[in-house]
Amino acid sequence: MNKELSRKETNKDKATYGFLHFAGYRYWTASLLPALVGTTLPFWLNPPGFSFKWFEAIEFLIVTVLFHAGFSLLHAHFEDRFTYKWTKSRLFRTGIICLLAAVLIGLHLNSILQLNQYVYKCIFIIFGITGIFAGVLYVAPPFSFFKRVGGEVILCVGLGMMPVIGAYLIQAGDLTRTVYLASLPLVVSTGLWVWVSELISRTDDERTGRNTMVMIFTPRFSGRFVTLILTIFLYATLVLAVFARSSLNPLSLIALLSFGPALKIVTVSWNEYANVTKMLKVRGYAFIIHLAICIIIIVSSLTSLLR
């Protein structure tokens, strides 16, 4: 939401905004569900010496929420989205507190992390620093990639891949190419969600000087062909993850049944890419696909317990 729209909001609407709103709770599933995928993936891949760690799993989920909330609060601060109760300084302080809490819990996780032999001992520290760096690149000036070309990539990797590999590292004490491959469907489904959102906000973004990736192409090409390519690529990565290195349980292919919402995304975007009302429904379909793929992968991994 840009400055101009923020000024047009009523005082009553602003007064209802609280911590959860500025912490981006509506989008927490974008990072929490991939974290759950990474937490349950070891049940399928069965790495050497794997034993499920309940306490560490809960801690990592808390860290994920705190990181998401912290950077969402900082994003609101740098975009001047504030109210008389949630001032810019309060947004900044609260965001920093969330991030510091996440770092402290992360350091505790690192201190009790059991790594496999030959795994670099500081790998989780490097993972955490990478996550912080990605968040700063996205929300903080002078980078502010949320309004630049390339911000979409940071968002897709930061939300779709990093929670998966971090949660898996906590459980398995190791990372392999198989895990990265398993995260690809989530990266692309996040990308589709982000792409549709940017199609919706394209007019406002152009007016406020943003330069997102959808603006590289004409509205027609972005709305039609890129959306189609992302949708096809999403299911291609799902099939690849199952058959290339058995990164995902074959039961994950049940997610192909989400083809119905995917077809809606393609058909509506093909003709109505400039219609904000209809594209809002398309964004809902993109959310449903992301939700369905994550849940199906989680459940399919857990079915390995029945063996």
C-alpha cells in the first residue's frame, strides 16, 4: 500500500490496525508452510541417524514467524505505513525486537544442532546470515528490492526455499541437492502468487515509481504468457522433484489435482489481466494452490511413518 492510499484511509480504519496487521499475519503461511515441509521431509528422505526433534522443530517455526513479522514491520516503517498508535519509530523498534528474538533463538538452535560428519560446523550460522541479508535487501533502503526488478526472486527464494532447507537442516544435520530440488515447487508457487499480486498492483506501482518485474513486459505479455509459463513450470518442478532424485514422495503428485484452480488462473489472466476485481480472485486461486501443494507434500512425507 503506497503513501497516497495510506492518506486516504479513514482514521477509523487506521485505528483497527495492530501488531498482527503490520506483522503481515495474512502471509505467514507463505513461510510457515514451507518450514513445515522442511520439518517433515526427513521422514521421507530418511537421512542417516535421523531422529525427529520436537523441541527444535517448534523453535524453528517460532524463528520463522519472528523473522517474517520483523521484516514485515520494518517494511511498513520504510514504506511510511503507520498510524497514530503504531508510529514509524514503534514499527521500527518492534521489528528490530522481533528480529533480535529470532536471532537469539537461532543461536540457541545452533548451539544444540547435531551435524553429520563432514558438514561445515558453521552452516546454520551462514544460513541465518543469508536470511537476514535477504530480508534487508528486500525491505531496507538503499536496496528496497520490494520496488525493484529482482525483488520477486528474493521473495520466492526467501519464503519458498530458505524455510525448507533451514527446517531440514535442523532435523537432519545436513543439506543435499535433493532438499533444494524438493523446495522448487514451493519456490515457483510462491512466484506465481507474487506475480499475480504484482499484476493487480501494476497501475499503482507505476504511479508511485516502482519498477517490478511485471513491468519489464507489456501488460498483455505479463498477464498472459508469463502467468501461463509459471503455472506450467510449477507442475513441471513438482514432477521433477518426484522422479529426478525421489526428493518428494510420489504421493505428492496428488497436488496435480490442483489443476482446476491453475486453469482458472490461466484462463482469467489471459483475458482479464487488467481487471483488478477478477485478478483478486486469481490471487486467491494462487494462494489455494500454494496451500494445497504444501499440505500434500507434508502429509505425503508423514505417510512414511506407516512403513
